[in-house]
Amino acid sequence: MHRMRHQHRGRDSARGFGGPFGRMELGHERHRHGMRGRVFGQGDLRYVILRLIGDQPTHGYELIKAIEERLGGAYSPSPGIVYPTLTLLEELGYVAAVPTEGAKKAYQITSEGSAALEANKDAVEAIFSRMDAVAERAGPGPAPQIVRAMENLRLALRLRFERGKMTAETVNRIVEILDSTAVAIEKD
């Protein structure tokens, strides 16, 4: 919805209040370790994504993992936030899709994107400093990779349940997979 608003107003409207990325807010995301509130201020996630892409061409899923790991597992942006942000950055001319093997779309920073990062260098550094502080406060907790895998399992189960009634064979197969996985984890 926010992206459409920017499209209707034109390219320059996205450079309004809040820096070159406008005022799109993040919304509430998955927080861990009892953390409350927003992780990023208005427009901050766009700077984070742009800087990470500036370090190396990246896929959307890799960005999600990188942000989650950078924040010590305390926060993971949803695909519903990351992919529209990538689209906005592409529309602004700050990133461009690059050819890759497979169906995934990777992005690389453009000279215009590099100039935007340089023009807002202090703000970007402040955002990354806050991210480091969040990771520090989160302290030791479950490894972000395990938390992400748990979320993936939860989503896969929810999507399967939404498809409707399962056969007894399907139920037994899912139970067998889950039980054997639980036993394997307990042994480790």
C-alpha cells in the first residue's frame, strides 16, 4: 500500500521528510527475547538494506538473514517488509536487479544508491550502531538460524493446515517427520 502511494505521487515524493527514502514505516515485526516496540525508525530499514546491498549483491532472503543475524536474533524483518522495500529502492534507482542462476532475484547498488548512502553516512552509521546495541541487549539466546528454522516449520505447518483436510497418510507422515526430528534434537 505504501509503495503505491509513492508511485502515485511520483519519484520525488519518496525524497520527502525523513531523508531520501520518505516516511514509510516498518510496522510491528517478530521480536525475540521480550523486546518491544519498533526496531527501526521511519526509513531506517531502507538504509540498512541499501548498505547491505552496497557490501555485495544480495537476494531478499539473504537480507532477511543478515539483518536477523546482525541483531543477534532479536528481530527478523518479514518478507512482506523487505521485498516491497527492495521494489521501492529499485524504483528510486538506488539498486538494480542483476542476473543470477535460478529464479531468485539479486540486487546490486547503483551509483545513485551509493551517493544516497554517502550523503546520509552519519545517519546510516547511527542506525548500525543502534542495531549493534539491540544485539548486545538481546544477549545470548537461541541461534538466529535455529529461530528462523523454527519459524519456517511453523509457517509450513500453517500453510498445510490452510489447504484443508489431510488424509490419514499425510497426517501420519507429518507426525513421523516431527517426532523423528524431535528425537534427533534431543539426542544432540
